[in-house]
Amino acid sequence: MKYPLLYVENTLALASSIHKPLPYYRNFSPILGSLLHFKFFSDALLFAQAAVADGQYYGGAHVYKNVVEVLSAHDDATLAGPHSVSFESSRQLADLGFFAHLPEQ
């Protein structure tokens, strides 16, 4: 989860990352939208290897180390699964439960 807009005051702290702005109660509201953030293209292995070498990601880039391990071991690895669907619209994301439907105007 990432926060595109933060309530900033003297007590704001970014704990371990932007994923947990504190005080949490001031920066958490009902989820009414989603930021779609996609990093996996055909060069995902090269991207992950560079992230590991750079070492500036959270936890020593442990997530990217896992990506390198899996993609290196499986030439046919895919993110598509039995529950995958193609993106159609923001209404579809609400229907799938990613965020609440906005009230009708």
C-alpha cells in the first residue's frame, strides 16, 4: 500500500518506509481508489538483478532476491494464474473489492 497524499504535521514519521506513515490513524481513510503499480515486464529478471546489486530497497532487497531466484530457476514463470483477469475499468476494481464504490451522485 502506498499513500499518494499524506496528512503532514510535526509528528509525521515514515517508520520503515512510505508504506507506513505515522501516526497511522491520521493517514488512513476508507479506500476509494487504487494506484496501479506494475513492474514486471519482459526484462523483470534484469530489473530485479539490478535492484539486488543496488541494495537500496527495503530489507536488503529481499523481495527482489526472491524474484531473481524464481525467474532464474523457471524460464516459463508467469504472473498469470487461474484467477487472473484483464483490467477493464475502475468500476471493475471496485466490483472486485479493491476499494469501495463511490455513492451515486
